[in-house]
Amino acid sequence: MKRAIAFGLAALLWSLGSVWNLVAQDLVITNTRIIVGNGNVINQGSIVIRGGKLAAVSAGGANVPGVQTIDAHGMTAMPGFIDAHRHVNTGPNEKEQMQQLLDAGYTTILSGGGPAEGNLTLKDHIEKGMIKGPRIIPSGRVDLANNTPEKARAEVQRLAGLGIKFIGEMALTPKPGPTAKEIENLKAIVDESKKAGIWVQIHAVSPQAMMAAVDAGVPKLVHTPHFGWLSFEDAKRVAAAGIKQLSTIGFGVPVFGVFANDNKPRFRDGQPWPDSILDGEGRGREAGYKAVNARTSWDAGVIYGYGTDTGYLPKAGLEHELKTLNLMFSMQDIIKLMGPNTASYIEMSDQLGTLETGKLADIVIVNGNSLDGYWNLLNTKLVIKGGVIVPDQR
Ligand SMILES: [Zn+2]
């Protein structure tokens, strides 16, 4: 009898706990188009969020009494945007910058580079709720050119000790190609990173630098080359090695009307175009190389994800990258590369990249149908990160 009472009490407490969770954190989105991200589209469906995760994603309605319900008629829900290489760090403008990223639809950011300590501080500020911001994956930097293999190995271990999982900002000399010293250090870094369980990413902007990185065993490439044509054979070698690559496709393409309304082409930092493009052949050829090489990589089977390698304005930067991607990729391709491919690049496929049951509730809800054109991805109405509405722009 005593046992039965104890059991009944435990069950009551457990159910009260569940009710409390339901009220505190849960959310239902109904009447919406759902782009799952795995190729499936639900034309009219519902998403149930419980405890920050996707509890159900299905066609038709959802009857969950007592839970905040959002009618998203005429809108599309899709996986939260991930930029797998963006330059962020802590600093006096972090609050404003992080909110701008959320407003544009970014729910996860892999920081593009060091200093690692600043990235960790930024992550900490967001996780403690001091500021709102996307999920930050911190990274660090190891010097390639002015280093020794021993010091580089020690630096990898130091970063791993800080909790860093990605080494970000390392660049190989594009032409005539990487120096012997860069390659020697890179091989030591790749070897040490495997022991430490962290990932190495390389900026290789010419095909020869990229293939040198491949030969050195690098698992991730921040750029598609913009300094020469990528052959289909080389792209197939990248794919066969399981190396993942980011877009950074808007790099060579000018922006208009962002920094001044004077119809002058500018680089995305506001400096004159094409003069301020680094490592290229001039006259903006980089814009062509990037786009064509991107399609070559994709067709060869490379896991090609989304990254911008910039600190450029989040919304203008999103538009710029999407516009350029759209030259070579359909909206279906763009959704795959932004969602599952980018989640794969940041090694979070089990939690992000698609709207499937059990994953984190990171959702962007835009007006209209995302499949109609990239411009609809700029029409953000609601952004949800881990089940929490971060901006409501309805
Ligand atoms: Zn970078």
C-alpha cells in the first residue's frame, strides 16, 4: 500500500513536471509549408516543439492543448540557417551583431577564426543569456607560415584543452603554391588534430593550394578556388577523400547600394571592386571561377555547404551569397547545401540541418514559398533557436 502511494505520488509529480515543461517551453506551428531539408516538402503541416526539440513534423493539424500555437498560413518553415565560416568575436558591438544574425535567420555560426578566447567568451555570453545570439561554435587559429611543427602541435593541443573543436583561419599560399614550410607545418597540425579530436579547415584559394591541402590530409576546405579553374578530376579526388567544402561563392561578386547609393561596384567590405579582392587575377575573374568551380565540386559529389568567410552585414551578406549561388544552383540544391550539407560540415548532422523529429528546434519561417526563389529566404518572419522565438518579425 505504501509502495502504491509512493508510486502514485511519483507519477503525479512526473506529470506535473511535464505540464510545466509544456507551458514553459513548448510551441506548435500549424498551417505551414514545411521544407524538411531531406528532399521532402509538406505542403500544409504542423511542427510540435517540446523541450527545445522537434517532437513531431507532419502533414495536417496538431492538437496540443495549452501550448502556444502559431498559425503560419502562407509561410514556409525551413531549417535554421547555418554559416559555417563567419568572422565573429566578442567585443563592444556583439549584442547588435548577434541580433542582426538572428534577424537574418542564422541560428548557428561556426566562428571563422581566432582569437579562440574571444570566441569562447562570445559563446559564453550567449549561453548564459547575457545577450541573444546564434549557437556559436568557437574556433582557433594556428600559424602556418611562421611556425615550426613542434610549436604548431603544441598550439593544437592548447586549443583542444580550451574546448575548441575547429581550427579556422589557416591559409596556404595560392601561387605558385604552398611553401615547403607551410606544408610541413600543416601535416603536423593535421596529425596532431586527429590525436586531439579536432577538425582542421584550410583556406585554399587556388586549385594547386587546394590539392596540396588534400594531399596533406585536410578534412575541410573553407573556399571553392577563385584563382584558376578546378578540374573535374581534382574535384572527384576531393569527393573521394570525403573532404567537405564551403561556398564562400559571393567573394568575387560586387555589391551595389549597400555602402552608398551611387551605383558603383564594391567589394563586400565597402572597398573598391575589384581592386580589393585578395589573391586573384583581377577584373573580377574571381566571381566566375568561384561559381563554375562550385558547380564542378557539386557535380563531382563533394559535400558542399554554406559559408561566407566574412564579417559583412548579415542580411546583405545572405542576399549576396544566395544571389550568387542561384547562378549555378536550383532552390532545391540551395536548401540541401544550406541545410544538411552545412550541418555535415560542422559535424552536427544528428542535431541540425533538417526539420526531422528528435533534432534541435532551429527553424526559420519566411513569407511565401522558399522554393519559388532565394529572395523569399530574405523575407524572415520568425526565427526559432532551440525552441525559443528569437525574433518575431510578423
Ligand atoms: Zn576566414
